[in-house]
Amino acid sequence: MGIARPRGTNDFLPSETAKWQVIEAMLRQICYEFGYGEIRTPIFEETELFARGVGSTTDIVQKEMYTFTDQGERSLTLRPENTAGVVRAYIENKLAAQTQPVKLFYIGPMFRYERPQAGRFRQFHQFGIELFGSSSPFADAEVIGLAWEFYNRLGVRGLELHINSVGCPACRPAYRASLQDFLRPRFNELCDSCKSRFEKNPLRILDCKSPVCKEICQGAPAMAENLCEECAGHFEAVKIALDAAGIPYQIDHNLVRGLDYYTKTAFEILAAGIGAQSAVCGGGRYDGLAEELGAPPTPAVGFALGMERIFTVLAAQGEDIEVEDTLDVFIATTPGNSGVNEAAFALNMELRRAGIRSEQDLLGRSMKAQFKYADKTGARYVIVIGEEELASGQAQLRDMQDSSQSLLSLKEIRKYLLER
Ligand code: HAM
């Protein structure tokens, strides 16, 4: 065995990338309908961006970043997510000066040094959107609505939309303290990660997967019930907007996202039956992030969804993406004859120029083997060019659907196919 791909990464072959193209086309169409334009940012950024943006106490920053020093002694990191990068680009390109709101989407690879398992990779792909410049609850609802619309169009069944509010700097400190008071008597029973979260980020304890921590958290005060007036009103308005559009949701008091930048709305879409990695999508509002990165306060909300997880969910539900990849025309040539291949090549190029999907034999195969190949590709027509026919400027056109065959001039064949 030679060199293998790095652990937690994938090679996607044409049969799979064709399906990715279908999904990406759907996402681009939805973004077009919702008014989002594509942004492409670098795959690596200054490490500082993620430390400040995602949060220095998060698992992502503490354990999962691919950080390296380049030849110029700069500390760079392969992006573990793209919200921080998009906010950086929003600030750097002065998008605040453009007509508001600014609505952006992205599709691309992200990198996290996680323990690989079903649905969890070290290089994975996200589609995400970020909406800047609006603090309206309808902006939150639009972002959630876009994600919901996508999975509905895809026909995924049994998805659950979980929402919560994680408050803001005005109401979170008091809640944080009351959560610590609630947990303190059983501090010693918490798992090691949660012990270290207790001071740094106690809200994260609420979504710990350890059964003991889960049990300890039962009956804990809920953030959504301890919000300041503004956050409470905002959360209420988001729910009313979702109700109005018939988007079903569940309030999940333990939903605390693994990134530090969220304020007010946090949400995830979960799929049953795909194992531990059931979150297909996650996002929320992050009104403080731009300021954290040195810009004036900028309200913002967005989400990202895992592209690989789309396929995991579809497979679990016995669904697949239909890809149209049959050949229109195969040009068979009698092997070894002078002039025949050249005529086939000239015709082939002409058909392709007209948008017809066509191929000719490139392996010097027998006529029988060429027909077998044409069959395999699902070619609708086979053109047979032989030396004798060619001498009179003709070829056989075989319709593979009804097996009819006619001897026509190359000109007539061209005309016939172009009219189809
Ligand atoms: P996140 O929850 O870390 O949020 O990731 C979003 C989605 O990416 C997850 O729900 C999951 O489907 C997918 N995902 C995450 N890690 C992996 C992995 N290792 N392998 C496969 N799929 C994965 C964010 O990244 C935020 N930037 C979302 C956001 C945008 N919030 C506001 N705007």
C-alpha cells in the first residue's frame, strides 16, 4: 500500500461529486431566491481570528485547530468554521458601507482535528449563510427558514428544529451565576471536561453528553426563562414568526452551541437515525462578534450545515440523489481503418460544440465491445462510421431505444441530432 489519505478525510469520486453538484445547485437556487450572494474567503486565516472569534475556551480552539507557522513565522490556522472569516471579510472590505442588510453564503471545506467517526471528519464541508446589519427577529426567522426550506425540498423526513435563546451580555452573567449555584453542590460528580467548564463556560455543561452530567443538569434553571426584557421579546418574536410560516420547532433549554459568539437565538436541526452526530445544521445570532474583532457593533445571524451529513441522512432514509449522466451519442468506428477515426473525431467535436454529450472509442476496441460500452453509458444514439460508408460521406445512425437503424449522410445525422 502506498501513501493513504489523511485520517478523517475523503476522496469524492465522480459518481459522488455529481450528487454534490445537484445539492449545491439546490442550495445556490435557494440562496438566489432568498437574496444571498456568494462569498469566498481564504481557507486559512490568522490563528488570532479564531481564538478571538470562536472563543479561546471552546473545544474547537483548545483542541481541534490545524495551526501551523508559515515561512514568515506567522501563526495561521486552517479554518475550523467560516463565520469568523466572513465577519473578518465583512469588516476588511467595508461591507458596512453597502446597502444593508448584507446577505452572504459560502460552500467549502472546514478543518477540525476531531476523533473521526461516522458523520465526523477532519476535513468536512459546510454550506453556510451570514446575514449582517439587522437585529430584527425576522432576520433570525429568515435564516432558520432558509435551512428548513432546503431540507424540505430535499425531502428529508423527521427533522427536528431545536431553538433556544442564550441571552446577551446584559442577562447572561446573572444566569451563569445561578447555573453555577445550581451545579456547585454536585461539582465533584461532573465529568473532567465539565469540571473545567464550570468556571470558564458553565453553560456548556448543559449540553454535555455524559449521562451523569445530564442527570445533574435536570431541573437546572433555563436561560430562556432568565432573559432580560429585550432578549425575551426577541425570542418571543422569532417564535411567532416561525409559527406564522408554519415552521415547527421545539424549545430546547439545553441547546448551547459549541462556539462562544452566540447571543439571543441559537438553533440546530437534528436528524434521527444517523447516530451520535445528529446535528445536520446549527447557527444563531452573534451580535457581538464584529465588535470583538474590532469593528463597530454589527447585528448578525447565520447558520452552517454539514454537506457530508446530508448524504448520511439520505442514506439512512433509503433515499439517493438522482443524477442524469447518460451519454447522448456514442460514435463507433470500424477498428484499424484510415480516415475513420479522424472523421469520427471531427463529428464528435462538432456535436459537443452543440452541447451534445458524445464520446468515441479511444481504446481500439472491436465493434462488439464498442456497442457493449455504448450500452453501459446509456447512449441514446450510436453512430457507426465504417470505411465504405465514409467513402460516400455516410454513416449508420442507430436509435438505441427502438433499435432502428438508418444509413444517412453525415450532414443529415448532424442535422437530425441537433434538432433533438
Ligand atoms: P457548527 O455547529 O460547529 O457551527 O457546525 C455546523 C454544522 O457543520 C454541524 O451541524 C455539522 O452538520 C457540520 N459539522 C461540524 N463539524 C463537523 C465534522 N467534524 N464533520 C462533519 N460535519 C461537521 C458552525 O460552524 C458555525 N459557524 C455556524 C454558524 C454560522 N453560526 C452562525 N453562522
